[in-house]
Amino acid sequence: MALNTGYAAYANNKVMTASPAELTLMLYDGAIKFCNIAIRAIEEGDVEKAHNNIVKVENIIDEFRATLNHKYAVAEDFENVYVYLRERLSLANMKKDKEILEEVLKHLRTMRDTWKEVMKETNNGTKLS
């Protein structure tokens, strides 16, 4: 029990002290994790687990959309990608379609990897040139 409490405190502290760029990266990692869990659940025939994890990915996508800063032109491009991913996730959830989730997962990984590069180039999101 103490181990779980210690880990929870560590995880909470990690989130509370993270920069906005690091929080974004954590959200991408979470979406990827939940998408992988949903794929495995579909393979195992666990419909409820698949549904619950797809919903978690949808919620993360919704959070990304809600925090877009539309004063930048690129926000519209991200909005379009997020809308597309959200539609694909809804379809994957209705059909419990592993292939659609694998497509979403590919996009999420690409976006996460690109975000990591942006963080590297901008000193963790603090230096914009």
C-alpha cells in the first residue's frame, strides 16, 4: 500500500512541477498508452476495457483542442487533425476496430515525436526563436 501511495505522490509531483511543454508531452504519451491498451483489449475481446481506453484517448484529444491558441494560424491545422482523430476514435469505438486504432496510434506517435523535437529545439518550450 505504501508503495502505491509513494508512486502516486511522485506522479502528482511530476505533473505539478512540469512545464506546459512537458504536460503536452505527458498527454501524448498517455494517449499512446491508452490507445495501445484499447488495441490489446480488442484483440482479447474485452469490449468494456477497449471502450474505456478509447474514451480516455478521446478525452485527451478534446483537451488538446480546448487548449489550442487560435491566434496562431497553425492552430487551425491542429484543429483539423484533432477533429479527424476524434472522428476515427468514435468509429473505432463503435466498431471495436483495431486497424482504425492503429492508424490513430501512428498519428499520435508522429505528433508526439514532433513535439519532442520542438521541445529539444526550444529548450523545453522556453526559447522561441
